[in-house]
Amino acid sequence: MLLVACVLCFSQVACALTANEDATEDVDLEDGMVSQLDLGNAPRRVPRQVKTLLSKETKPHIQELSIQTTIMSRYAFTAVSCTMLNRYSAATEGVFQLQVPAAAFISNFTMIVGGRVFPSQIKVKKKNGDKNRDENNGRMKSKKSAERSEGEAETFRMAITVPGRNRAVFLLTYEELLVRRLGYYEHVTSVRPMHLVSRLNVGVTIVEHSRIKYLDVLPLRNGKTSPSSGTARRTATMPVSTVVRQNETFCKISFTPNIVQQVKITNNGILGDFVVRYDVEREMGIGDIQVLDGHFVHYFAPKDLPIVPKNVVFVIDTSASMVGTKIRQTKEALFTILRDLRPNDRFNFVTFSSRIRVWQPGKLVPVTPNNVRDAKKFIYMISPTGGTDINRGIQAGSLLLSEYLSSQEHTNGNSVSLIIFLTDGRPTVGVIQTPSILGNTKTAVKEKFCIFTIGMGKDVDYRLLERMALENCGTMRRIPEEADTSTMLKGFYDEIGTPLLSDIRMEYSDDAVEYVTRNHFPNYFNGSEIVVAGRLHNRSANALHVQVTASNSEHSLTMETDVSLGERERQTRRRVKEAEAEAGVGADGYVERLWGFLSVKEGLKGRLRSHGGAERENFTRRAADLSLAYNFLTPLTQMLVETPQVLADGTVARAEPAGGPPPDDSGMANRLLEWEESAGDTPQSLHRKKKEELHQSSVVGTGTNGIKKPTKKSVTFSKTSADGDPHFVVEFPHNKLNVCFNINGEAGDILRLVTDHKHSGVTVNGKLIGTPAPSGSHKQQRTYFGSITVVVDMPRRSYIEVTPHKVILDSRDRMVLPCSSSISVESESLSVNIAANASVTVTIQASIQFVILLHGYKNPAPYQQDHLGFYIANKKGLSKDTHGLLGQFLYEEVALIQLHGNITVATGNDMGGAGPAPGNAEPEHTGLKVKKRTVEVVKKTRRIYSGTHTVDCWFAKNNAAHLIDGQYQDYVVPHQFDTGHWPHGNNMH
């Protein structure tokens, strides 16, 4: 098992074993305690008030508190070491108390008292439990059920008797996966020792695979401020004594206030939360995949995506209990949210108490200035009164949204629909039974939209709200009684108010992986992140095929790539070694533990979501088995801790009842630490792909389909192209001829390649870039296509801009896609398929097809530059009036002729027919008849498709003079999106 606290554990063991020798007599306050104070290198006078505070201590005093966190690619290991000194001769009770993030799992707890080690043991919780144990000692003091939510904390508490003149050392470790919200990760360390501490050390070490692009250490947070309150990044004054050491992918932060500095913050030892926020650089594409020890984790947080319109109904509790601050702050938040609605959104409001009020009955209204103004009036006039009819409130909101989605007004099929439901109480009128409310909600929703629930205060049925959200693809958020409701409500809306994708599916090679965590997500919101983990079934496989499919407002999106498992594992191990070298901790195996953490979370969610019977038992058993395998303290497990017993002579003895070791539920000397039932955080489920047992334990879920590596889509082979320097090739299939020519343009020129704007609405322009010519060349510079733009004006205007590294697709929405991953985006009349680092295929109206080759160099020479090649794969759909450097030849007929002074028309249509009669001398010149013009040509060979094919062609010299209509300059357009018609007609030179 991985335990990052090992180094700390051994160092503190040594400290505890010498405790009896060090504490041979009563310790004088000033000589014993103050002399230990670390007040800096220079001597400093200890303020009198500090001595007074220390002298008031009557219980064992915390000498040293160290809380060290190592974050390996979002997965955080925290090791806590607390040394407590009893400076009196009599044994005294000492209490170790620490706030642990509610989303975290405790993975180890050990005490060292009087030179003896007291470890803990994780066991499966019995159904009936130990109902007679001491409620205030040795347990996790938890809110009921689902009241635990992200950003909150649970209090871990252990009370023991510390022998006189002795020390006790408490060692605790816990683990958590940081969740990305509003564009950053946030790690919170609770620093509330309840005493002034002689040696206080809080450290956070971050090791990431990608560059850390944003880092902020916030002022100590206490009171009403919420983790979700900030909607924007900020840089504020760091807590006193904070030191940050950072490079591109590594950061080490330390917070070590001495006692004087602690007193300036507070004199009661409750310093607050030490908060670190950060985010990492993300490349465009399929995401970050890390591999280690037979497991993988996939982080997916795409950027540069268009915003998907949303249909949102706000269902607000206006019962009498909302009167005062709650309703005032709720109104403030709703006013702010109204300003943030986007023009393409639709919305409505429902209020519920003993009666139901709908702002705009029977419809969802668009976001217009008048509608926003009227909505503000409606909100302003809300007056709390009556009881709480949760059932009718959610039914009214669901009916409103369902009817809109079924109506003709709903024209955007890919919009995201959701209900935001807020209450501060339990159901008191109407239907009040939880199963009935949940059943009615499920029937009303019909899997058409998601419900996000928010509970305010202490009197809420949080289990009902969490189940309602879980069963309807949403999440639940808790707003504490003392919190700033307006800020937290607005913060929660910001998290879900900007949907970017819907129906996201993450698939992996079926023959390579098993036990994959949840891989289907209804929505992806801006600033968040999707995390999937799994076990590699075939350890000898060289590659993992990954495919991501999703939809946005107009398009379906497919991204796929092959991941080199060996290379990814080497990269991951390199980061682990960096963590060991920089932070002095071992993080080997973190990917497997992350997988175990996610799997347990999802099992708990599935258990809560299930309706009892065999399904619930299955989730329970498997989640409990995984909790045991990874030593996690969860709602299904309990921690057995043997507490020290102080004998009459002051020594410490192990407490074992007669007859041997205590059973799991026996003895007052044994304390059971446990979590109350809760589902944890994000709703997820584990999909099992194989029947084999994992580590002799089961995992949660049922079978799911994987994917097999798809065969590459075939593209029609075409010779008509503009590639390389650039070299143009035109195929005349009816004449069995290929014609080629060069265009010697200038860097920055934008060339019209194809234009059929009037009929099919299609235009293709290419922009030239320049490089120095190689030595010995007759040219001063070479030119290539650095970007190619396809403009489509029918049925509506859109464009695709392709560069060697990215594709920009702009229709109603704008998407930026990387060329390094295989991606497919499809809509009704337009599709874009990217073959990673190879080509981009653009298909218009299911017939017109262009292929753009991607030419890249790993180590380019000075005269080499990444560039593009353009091929017309299918001209069907382009009209006979199509023009452009290539387009003008698509429907033309040509013929070869012999030039002997007098023009002689060739007798054949193929190249062989252009030659002389047998026995005659070869003609001096060959001509090409095109559009009633004659062009002198010579035979050449050209390489196309990155040199994989050769083409015999007839080459027209002099920048294609007389071959093309007009002159080269006539094809230079002012910008890449120009769609102007060919102004010159046919040039009959």
C-alpha cells in the first residue's frame, strides 16, 4: 500500500520513544515551553500576552503539527503528524482533532503513546454496528447521510489519556482527487489546532505532467467564505511566512508561522483554511492519459469549444422558513444570474411553498432585455409564506421543461436542458414520503434533462436532494447555514451555466482494458474536467486506442488516437521520480490508488441510486471490498483503533480483554472510527468488462461495451491537387491526361483555388508562406500553403480554416481542433475528419469532398516548413461554372497536339496518341488544346500524396500562362474568407 507519510511516521516514532527520558520532571512554562518556540534565527522577545496564553493551557499541549500534502496529477496524499506533550505529572486526557475534506478518504491512522505503537485496522462495517460505543471519542463526527458535499469538511476526533510527563504522537493520512471547477483545482488544508503551536508546518507539493500555468495561495479562509464563492481567479496576499518554490511542472509551498505570527492571526489556534489554487496548460485534443503499474487515468478538459445553448428552469423554495437573509441573498444571486444568461438560452421561474407560482405559464422564454426586466420584477415581488411542497414544485418545473422540449418552439435539438432546484427545508405539505417524491420526479423527467439540487442550512433532507440529483444526471450542493448564500448560489450556477458538450462517451480498446470507471457523461461544463480510470488487461499491449464522442449545439464530435503505453509509462515514472527527489515522498502507485478511489466513489453513488434488493447488495459488497483493498475509511467500513490504557505506575499497557484479542465490536478500549452513510461527490458508476476478480475483491458495476480499433475511412484517390512548392496537378479522366503547372507566388499571397459561390456556395482559398530556397536553387525563396480556408455559404455561412497544427470550424459556433488527434465532427451538411498528423477531409453536402494533407518536419532544415497540400477528392456537387486555379478545369476537355510550325491536332486522346507515327522523328514541340487556347507543354513526372504516388503529366511553363484564364494576379484575393466571383470571364489568348 502506498503511504506518503512513511518518512514522517518514522521520524515521529523516534521522538515518541524518547518521551519518558525527556519528561522526568514537571516542565516549567518559560524554561520548557518558551525555550522551544521557533521565533526565527534572530533572538526575539516573546510578547507577554503569548506567555499568558500558554500558561492557561491545562490539557496536553500540541508541540508540533505538520500537515504535508503531495499532489500527483490532481491526486492528493496528505500526511498529518501531531506531537502532543503532557507537561504535568498526572495522566491527562488529550484530544486530537482535525478537519478532513468531506470528499477525501482516510487511509491510515496510528498513535504512538508511551513508546508503544497503536495502529488502526479497517474492517467492513456491520449492519447493526456498535450502538453502545462512546459517541464523542474515536470516530468521525459526521453530518447525516448525504450532507457531506464537496468543499466541506468532516471532523476526525480521537481522545486518549496521555501519561504524565509524556508525549503522544498522532499520525493520519488521507487521500482525495481534486475536482476542477471554474477553471482551476483547489486544495484546502484545515489549520485549526485549537492551540498555539510551537512548531507548525503546512506544506503542499504539486507535481504535474503539464506546465502549471496558474498558481494562487489565498489568504487564510475562515467563516462564511466558501470554496465555490470565487467566480474568477484572483491573486491576493499570501498568508504570512508562506514561501513558494516553483518551476514549470513542480511547485512546493510552505506555511510555517511562528507563535508570534500565529497570535497576530488569532489567539485561539483556529487559523482557518490554507487554500492553494492552480491549473495546468492543456493541449488541444483528446486529453492527458497517464499510465503506471497496469492502470491508466484519462483527464479530459477540452478548450476552445462553442457554448451550447441551455434551457433552464429555476425552481425556488418560497416557504415561510426562507424569510429574511435567505430569501434576500437568493434574490441577489438570481438577479446576477439573469445578467449572465446568454442570447440563445431559454428560461423560466417556478416558486413553491404551499402553492405553486409559474412566472410564464406553459413556455420557456428567450433572453431579451424585456424578458430579463420582467423576470427581475417577478423575483423582487417574491414573498415567503406557507409550507414546503417539494413534490409539486419539482413536478411543475419538470412539466414546464418537458412541454417546451416537445413543442415546435424547441428547434435546437442539441441544447442542454436542466432544472436548478433550491430549498431550505424538508417536505411539509402534499406528498412528503421520499420514495414517492423520487418516483414522481423520475417519471416526470423521463431522462430528458438533468436536475441540480441545492440545499440551504441545517433543516434540509439532503439525502432526498442527493438522490433526486443522482437519479436525474445532476449533482447536489450544500450551502451551510452561516455561508453567504448569494455568493455560493452564484458560484454553483457558474459551474453549470456554460455547457460545452453533451453525451460524452470515452471508449478504450476492448482487448486492452477492464474495470473502467464511469465513461459516459451527460454534459461537460466549461472550467470542469472529466476523469476516467481503468485497469490494463493486456500488459503486453503496445498501444491503447482511445475514442471520445460528444455533441455540441450543431455538431457531433469524434476524437480518437493511439496512445503508446510504453512511452506514457516512462513519462509518468519520470514525474514520480521528480516527486521523490523534490518532495522526499514516494508516490509510486498513485494511478492505481486514484482508480481505486474513483471506483469506491462510484460504487457508493450506485448504492445510493439503487432501490434496494440485490442491486443494492451488489454495489455494497463490491464497494466495501475495494475499500478494504485500499484501506479506505468509507461509509461501508469502520476503523478499529486500540486505545492506550495507563496503569497505576504511569506506564502504558495494551488493553485486551481476557481470552485474547477483542472481536470487531467489543470492549470500551476499542474505538470505531467510521463515516456515516453518504455517497460522496460526483455521481459515477463502474463498468466491469471482465469476470475475473481484481485483487481477490469485486468492483462495482456491470458489463459495458469497449471499442475495437476502427479501420481508417477510405478517401477517393484524386490527382487534382495543389501541393508542395506549390505544384499543381489537374486530372482530365475523360481524356486520360494529367496536366501540371507551378505558381511562383509571394509569401502572404492568398490564392483562389476553387470558387462556386453562386451555385453550391463553396469557395477554397490558400495562403502562401515562404522559406529560403536551398543552396544552388535558381529560386530566391520557396512558397508553400500555410493555411487553407474552405468557405461554405449554403445552407448558412460557415468556414473551415486548416493549418498544419489545428483546424478551426466556425458555423453558428466556433471549434478549434488539434491536428495531432484523430477527430470527426459531423453536422447535417458539413463534416470534418482529422486523421492524426496526416490529413483533414472536408465533406460538404455529403458529396463535395476535399482532402488537405498535413506536412510536418521533426527536425526541419532552414528551407523546410510545415505546410499543407490540397486535393479535390470528389467534385460532385460543384457546378460547371466552378472557377479558380483548380476549379476552372473540373469539367473541361483537353487534347494534345503536335507543333511543327503548323499546328497539327493529335489523333489520339491519350499520351501515346500524342507521339509521332512509327518510323518518324519525334516532334520538337507538344501542345495542349484547352478552351480554344494552345499551350506548349513538356512531359514531366510529379510526386503527390507525400511522395507515395507518382504522376506522369504534361507541364505548362511560365506560371501557367495561357493555360489558366487570365493571369496569376487575377487569382490573388484580399483575404482568406473572400468569396468574390471570377470577374474576367474566359481569357481567350
